[in-house]
Amino acid sequence: LEAAALRAAASAGPHPLPPVRTVRLTIGAPGLWPYAAGIALALESKGYRVAVSPTGWVSYFGPNPDQSARPVCTLVLDPAGPTTPPSLAVGVALAAVDGIALRQTSRP
């Protein structure tokens, strides 16, 4: 999942520095926070800032970067399979591991 997230962020093309490159990460179910933490650490180790949603996760992941900054991409981490809510099943599938799916829902 981490490698797929890094590929998605990098594929958005060159990014001016500064401002900080931001990746928006939506956590689709409470039990997925450990996977989201791994993805966030991998992205941050490569210089990306991670903005998590819903906002209830900010207490676990720290404050979101400047909300006016346009993210280089938006990723959704959700349960994979027939019970996935249709609102989360949109976007391009990047990876699936242990019933967890990572999707990219937007690019600049």
C-alpha cells in the first residue's frame, strides 16, 4: 500500500518547492488507521505532507497542512470487497492487500 501511495503522489508530476507537496488521505473505516499511518509515514519520508480526513483523525495524525493548498493527489483507503460503500469505491484502484484497497480519486 505504501509503495502504491508513493507512486501515485510521484506520478502527479513535478511539484514546485515550496510550497509543501500535500497528499490528501481519506480513511474509510476506523480499523484502517494502522495502514493509514504506514502510508503517511512513507509519504512524509519522501517529503510529502499528509492531510487526513475525516477530521476526527487529526488527533492521531497531527494537524493537517494548510487547507488552502491544493493536494498533488487524493487517496482513499477503504475495505475492499462487496461491502465497500459505493461512495468509497470510486477512483482508480492502486493496490489491495488483506482486504484493504487503496484508490486514487483525483489528480491536479
